[in-house]
Amino acid sequence: MNLELLKDKFGLGDDKLYGVMGAFSEPDDLVQAGRKIREMGYTKLDAMSPFPVHGIDDAIGVPPSKLGWIVICFTVLGAATALLLIWYVGAVNYRLVIGGKPFFDFSYSIPVTFELAVLFSAFASFIGMWAINGLPRLYHPSFNYSQAHRASDDRFLLVIEADDPKFDVEKSVEHMRGVGAGDVEVVEG
Amino acid sequence: MSQHSHSSSQAGSHQAIPHHADSYQLEVSRWTAGRNVLVFAALLGILGCVAGYFTNPARLFQSYMVAFAYTTFIGLGAFFFVMVQFLTGSAWSVTMRRIMENIMITLPVGLILFIPVVLGLSEIYPWTNPQLMNSDAVLRGKAGYLSQYAFVLRTVVYFLLWSLWAGSIYRQSTKQDTERSIKQMHIASKWSAPGLFLAVAIGTMASYDWLMSLEPKWFSTIFGLVMLTGGALSFFSVVTLVCLGFRRAGILKNSITQEHYHDLGKWLLALTAFYTYVAFSQYMLIWYANLPEETIWYRHRMEGSWLPISLAMPFLRFLIPFFVLLCRPAKRSLKVIGFIAVWSLIVEYIDLYWIVMPTYYKTGPEPHWLDLATLVTTVSVCGLVFWSRFRKHKMVPVGDLRFEQSLHFENA
């Protein structure tokens, strides 16, 4: 982890622009405004809401999560680990006849294979989700927005990030107001 | 099925979409055309069965047993899941619930479809042979349970109870179309809670009676659950195909959207996985314990050309449908879930065939034209009952309080 990233996580970086933020009081307004903003050509958008809002990912162009691919890789790895372990221990390393059963057989290997596949996928999805979201982090630039706390209460926030190639402070503020956002502010990072 | 009740969003964007373009009443001309096809199929099937009765009665009854189980377990799957919808208060399924209910209401007709089984008891069940039953201490102990009178009486009771429950719930649902009150929903929920018990407990007993007793010595407690899950999977496949068929004809096109199909896809995936879980549990425990009276059932299915079918089952039942349905775009593709629905229905028939037929044909499957004739008969008779409901009632539960919510349902 480089120093810049660490600074960023703890909010110790140099003051730079995070973006333009606005608030909506209805989830549907957020979705509609998000779609309109995206249709203007913005690509780096974000939204914050007290509960999951249907259709917001599609509206602001959040790509499908890669987590599923990470999980399936670990599922296969877990299944392979289990089969390899059972086969190696039972049929190679320490051959022992138990109850007249074969040294290796899929019939009795499947429960353990299933359990280990589930265990690996559970870990992969939990740790993968944290990693993809850049967690844990104690600071986020959106905290500087005066209405930030209301994203966990009664407001639905929309962000046009400063990294956006189309971002322009004055124009973006205009655009944000244009789609009906209240409390529009320029937020520093 | 994550869903949010965004009651505050009524005035939002949704009003703009013309959902109300759908007609909720099936046109009479279309209904008549459907009925004519079904009546024709039923007559053809019954004619075939009558011809079979005079040429090869034993085979007729054996094939009929597979066909009877096929449609009855679909009805049971519908019975279970309609009650689940009421108890959980699901919104996602409301636009499809009348279709589910119409499948459920085919369950009572099973009592009539059971008559040929009664007529053919001695051809179907080895335990009707007193010599066999006296030959063994275990079988002598089961003779009381596996007597013809007790068997028929039990099945009649099963069907009467199911019919009472299914009929009562159906009546509440159709009454709500006009009453539009929450009262019917509450009454339907009250029937549903004990109804789930009836579906599973009696469904298990029915599976034991109808299918497990084909091998009178054999027993497996999880067998009923395996059969019910197979029926539930077939039920969701039928719902998917009926909806897709309607969609092709332009019926309910705006009411049953990709979001609803996505959820049907999730159910197909979930039940495929659950079926594998219970069916494998049965196999693994019997394999591991290695007791002769238990392994004999699988032994019979590993002889001759039954073996390739047994070996194909993990692929047909699990590996192929599971991995096809696994990713989200697949479940949202109408083509993919239509394919899997057809696949599951075919595999369910093969599965039931594989459960029933080794009782009579030890060296491998011997397909017969009566297999088709009996299947056409039971499917078209149930299909007629299903279809007849669309004449009188709306195609969707328009009076359900969650109907509007269901129209706008979206997966998170």
C-alpha cells in the first residue's frame, strides 16, 4: 500500500476537489436525476442512500460486480482442495480399508467437497467484497458534504466526481441543480 | 428475492410506463382454440389408453403410473408454492399467481386420474401378490399397511384433504378479484400454514404409497422430499413455459416482465440445487450403510441399460442445468430459462420412468407407445382443468393489494 493511498484513506492528503454533490428526498428522483446526468455524458458518478435503491446501478452506469468471478474461482479451488486431500490421504499416503469401502470414491467425497467449496466461497465473497470496496477505510471525501449524514437518514445523494473528464465546477453545479438536486455543494477531498 | 416496498414512490417515474395495456381477461376465441386443442389431445390419449387396455393391459397400467405421478407432483408443487406466496406475502409473484393457482387446482382431478391406478393395482404393485408377501418376515410385517383397501382409502383421503385446502384457497383468491379486500388474503394465509404441513407430510406419505412401495421391501425416509422437489421444479418449469407461451401470443406481455422471469430462473436454479442435495443424500447414505434391503433399489437401477441412465442423472439433473443457470444474465434470458424449463420437464419424466419401470423391466428401459398415450392423457386432462379456469376468472389476481407493486417489481 503506497503512501498516497494511505493518506487518502485517513483523509490526510492535500486538499483537492472530490466533486459536486446534491441531495434528493425521494429514491425515484435520485434514479431519474442519475440517468439524466449520465445522459449528459458524465461517466464517474456515485450515489449514497439509506437503503438499496432499485435501478440506481443501471441509471448511473455502475458496471456489474466482479465479485461473482472471484467467488467461482475460489469455489472451484475449494472443491479441488477437498478432492485432492481425500484422494491423497486415503488412496496414496495412508491406505486403510474402512468398512470395505474403496480407497477413494466420489460417493463419500462429495459432502466434504461441497462443504469446502462453500467455505472457500464464503471467505472469497466476504474478503473479496471488502477488497473491492477498498475497506476498511475510516475516511471518505463525501464526509465533507454538509448533508453527508443524511445519506443514512432521509436523503438520497448524487455525486459527480472531479475525476470525470467532463467535470467542470461551474457547469457541473448547474447540471446538478438542473436535474432537481437540493443543497448542491462543491465538496473537497 | 430481495424487494423493497417503496410506498413513497407511487408518484414517481412508474406512472409513465403504460403497464395497463394488458387485457386481464382471456379472449373467448383464444380460449376456445386452446380448449379445442386440449380436448382433441385428451380424446386421442384416452383412445390410445382404451386401445392399450385391450392389447397390453399390464403395460398400460405401468406406463400410466409414471404419467399419473408426473402430473400429480406438478399439482403438489403448485399447491405448496401458492401457499408459500400467501404466507410470505410475496409481491414479485402476484402477476403470475393466478397461473400458479390454476395449476394448483388441477390437484383435485387427481382423484379421477387415480381410478386407472386402482383398476390396475395388481399389475402395478408387486405387493398385491399374497405369495410374495408371505414369503418374507419383513413383508409379512408390512402386509397391513400394503393392503389394497388401505392403499386406496389412504389415497382418497390424501386427495380429499388436498382438494379441500386447494379449493378453499382458490376460492379466496378469485373472490378477491371483485371484493378487493385484505380479508381474503388473511383467510388464504390462515389456510396456508396448516396447508404446508399437509402438502409435505401427506405428499411424503403419497410418495411412499405410490412410488416407494413399488419395491415393497425398500425404504428411504427422504424419498418423499425427493419426489416433492422434483414436482416443485416441474411446477416452476410449467409456470415459465405457460408465461412464455402467453408472451408469444401477446398476452400479459407488460404484466410479466423480465424481472419476473428472472425470479422464475432463480427458482429453477434453487430447486435444481435442492433436488440434487436431497437425491444425493438418499444415494450417499444408502451407499455408505451398504444394507441389502436398501441397496437393492439402486442395484436394480444399475443393471443392463438402466446403468447409463443412472450415470447420466447427475449431468441431466444437476451439472448441466445448474451451470447453465448460474450467472445472472442467463436467468434474465427468456431463451435460456425457456430451454431449462423444457429440459427439467423432460428430465423429470425420465426420472419418474427410472423410478417406476425397473420394477417390471429388469434389463433396461423398453419404451412403448403407451408411455406417450398415458402421458398425453394425464397432461391434457390436467391441462383442461387448468385452462377451463381462464374462461371464468381473470388471468391475474387483479384484486390483490400487492398487484400494482408486483407490476413494477424490479430485482435489486
